[in-house]
Amino acid sequence: MVRGLLGKLASRSLSVAGKWQQQQLRRLNIHEYQGAELMGKHGINVPRGVAVGSAEEVRKAIREVFPNQSEIVVKSQVLAGGRGLGTFKSGLQGGVHIVKTEQVEDIAEKMLGQILVTKQTGAQGKIVSKVYLAEKLSLVNEMYFAITLDRSSAGPIIIACKKGGTSIEDLAEKHPELIVKVPIDVFTGITDEDAAKVVDGLSPKVADRNASIEQVKKLYELFCQCDCTLLEINPIAETSDNQLVAADAKLNFDDNAAFRQKEIFALRDPTQEDPREVDAAKADLNYIGLDGEIGCMVNGAGLAMATMDIIKLHGGTPANFLDVGGNASEGQVVEAFKILTSDDKVKAILVNIFGGIMKCDVIASGIVNAAKQVQLKVPVVVRLEGTNVDQGKRILKESGMTLITAEDLDDAAEKAVKASAS
């Protein structure tokens, strides 16, 4: 959903393992039904809807929320875009269906508990634990609206387009003149003039202009008050009763604001996240899963990036970014090894530690204890340098473990690539 256009505006690019990739930021992502509820609390027009997790809840929702509705929109709830064109592993086509009220229970049961695969989930897909039942609106016009953070203007930027309900990236590529960008002064806040520019970019056909301006201002207020990093509505639509409605929404929140957004962060759904990243966060480790075959455990983000680059230089591919930090405990090192070895794609592990605050003997003890708790079925290459390096090397030598030692980073990367291929 958020690629291309928004990616260029919102993300920094880093050279990771020799390729340009989007930098992955830690940010909370919530389900559509949660976003709709949050927007409704801030006075934003949203369709009437309810999330359900069982057939009994479906029947109750139809009785109490949609007693006179002839058709209902049934939306699978996964934290990924492309649901409408997705496919369930059970064979059901599409994660979003508009059906007659009497068919809602049947289609919801076919979605609940099943794995939905979309272009953003990867081949493994994501499990659908809830479906969102929403009223079917009579839409007369679909547009695009988003607020994100823009590095060039050093503040929020609102993006509007008079065409929505489709891929904004494709639209921006083919018709860039339709994309309107309105930077907002973070100190002044959104003005009537700013909001009017956005509404002009949306070019509503039937919705009241002044009411639309107020909706834009409320969306911006939500973005700021809730510490959002992204608020994307595709489509923001006009209904036959002349209302501007957020027909679909994606919201991300800055993890650094968790301390003051406790209610929002309580909405986190760890079942939709990479379990390795969830475990890493619990252990206070910085971990991002990648697609390679060499697991990396490094101290310091810069050294971790350099390690991945040099692995690529020698013909290998890193399986992850893992920074144990400068003050990791022995227990954290053990957890790091558990995470690395849980990845079936990993064919070798490279430990690259330059001890400053982080002591080499602590890393060494962690490696030894990890070997006792985890069956190490892949070769481990270790390069230690810095504080307490002699003690660290002695601990590893006396452990009796079969390790591949390296003198420097280049040597370590070369040996790791060779070990992963054997």
C-alpha cells in the first residue's frame, strides 16, 4: 500500500548488503477496524462497522449493527496491503467481499483462522483472526489522501489525489500532475488555506467544501495527537448523501511515543508480526529479518551494516540485521542465538564483535551457554576484538566448541560465505 511515492517521501534508503533497500523503521501498525474506531473518536466520517472473530459474533453483529442492511462488506483483517486481490491457502479468492447479508456468516467462516497470501505478506501469508463487517456505502467518487513525514520539508506533508481506490504508485508514475502535496508547518499547524489546498487536490464532486476542509483538519489533528508516522486513506470517498468518508485506512505510529500512547500501543497484534522480531524486542535486541543464508550477530548498527555489506562483497547474503548493542548481557546473547537458529534458511552464523563498552568475554560466555541450550547445526564463525578479547578467546577455546575463528572482518566474512556453501 505504501511504496513508491510515499516510500520516497517517508523513508531513508540505505545500502544493505550491496542493494538499495528501504530502511525498516520500528513503528506500530494497527488493523483497519482499529483505525476506523480511532478516526471515529476524532470526529472523522467512517462507515459503520464491527470486527468479529467467530460465527456467533457474526450473527450478533448482523442482528444488532446491521438489522436492515441487504449487503455487507466483509474484510479480512491482516496487517498487509493487497487483501482484495489476495488468495487464501484454502483456495478462497480475495480477502474482501461484498455479499448479501444472508451470506455473511458463510464467507466470514471461510476467512477466519485461514492464511491469506497477498503481494505484501510474502508466500507464508498471514493468519486472519478477525474480519471487519462494514456497511456498504453508495460511493459516487473515490479519491486518495495521506499524511506522512517528509524529510525535505522537515515536517508533515499531506498528499492528495482526485483519483483513488487504486495503486497510488502506478498513478503517480503515469499521471504525476494529479498528485498534490501540501507541506504543513509543524509549529503553525494546519491552516484553513492548507486544508483548502488539499480539498482542491481531492476535487470533490458533491461533498460540501467547508465540511471537507474540516474533515482534513481533523485528520491532521489525529495524525499529530496520536504520534502517527503515516495516515493513509485509499479511498477517501464521497457518498450519495454528500459526505466525505474514510472508506479504508492505514495508520502507523511512532514506537518512540509508546510511553504516551498507551491505549493505542495496547492494540498491537504480535500474531501479525515476524515472531523473530517480536522475540528480539522482548529481549531488547535490534533485529530485522532478511532473506539470506548467513546469520549475523554484531554489536553496533554501523558495524552490523558493514558486516552485511562485506558478506555480500564475498558472494554471500545476510539473513538478518542483529545489533546486540553496547551493553548486552549474557542472557541477551543467548536469546540472540536462539533467534538466529530459528531461521531455517541460515546455513552459517557470523559473530562480529568489536568490544568497547561491550566486552568480548560476555559475548564468549553467551555463545558457550547458547550452545548448551540450542542445537547448533550450522558452522559458527567468530571474530572478536577489543575489550577483554583475550579472556573471550580463552573462554571459547576452553569450551570445546567447534568454532571457526577469524582475525579480521574480511577474513570472517570470507570464512562465513565458504562455510554456508559447504
